[in-house]
Amino acid sequence: MKNAANPYLTRHVRHAPTRAQQAAAWFGLVGVPLVWMTHVLLCTGLVATACTGGVVQRNALPWPLVHWALAFASLFAVALALVGVLAARRAWRDSAAFVAPQREAFRFVAWCGSAVSIAFAIGLAFTISVLLLLPLQSLCESLR
């Protein structure tokens, strides 16, 4: 399609989103909440095995190992969440180039994916800040 002001500039108009664009929108909508949920479950499990509460466990992890595992899991979760946010935002931005019937439906999914991924990335940041600021080791030692 030629531009009316400048006939040498052309605008790419697509009829439907690509599979990568669809995957990006859906990863923002479903994947980032799953990243948050997995992070919460993993960190809860790690802290629960390290904080035995006076009950002797054979699989109890030492606190230095738990701290490193929490840090690694948090960095990995933040990286995945940021990828989801950026991918969903790009899919939403690219949805303006589609023709009318597919544009509206995909634009809505991409916008929802962008909004949900941002909300769960903020929730992930809050969860990580609680893990960092809460003195978990001293709380668990007081239970013994």
C-alpha cells in the first residue's frame, strides 16, 4: 500500500499475525503469571525445607544454599517476566499493521497480555522484595 504523501514509502499491511506474534501475546497473558506462580511455589518449598521448625529432617537444606537458590530463582524469574512483558508489548504495538477483522481480536489479546504481564511482573518484584527484606533465617531459628 503506497503512502499518499510520499509514494516511495510503503507500509506493510499483514492480513493476520504470525505465530511468533501470537505466542508473544499469549506468553504475556498466560506465561508470566505461570512464572510468578512457579517462583512462589519454588521459593516456598525451598524455605520450608530449610526452616524445619525444630523437626529434624534428612533433606533439610543449609541456609547458605537456600539463599543462593532463592537468588538464582529470582533472577531467572525476573528475566523470564521481562521477556514476557517486552514480547507482549511488541505484539501489541505490531498489531496496528493488520487488516481490520484480525486486528481487533489480536489487538485485544495482545493488550491483555501486556497488561497482565506488567501486573504479574510487579507482583514478582513485590514477592522478591519480601524474600529479601524478611529475615527468614532468624525467624526460622526462633522456632527451634
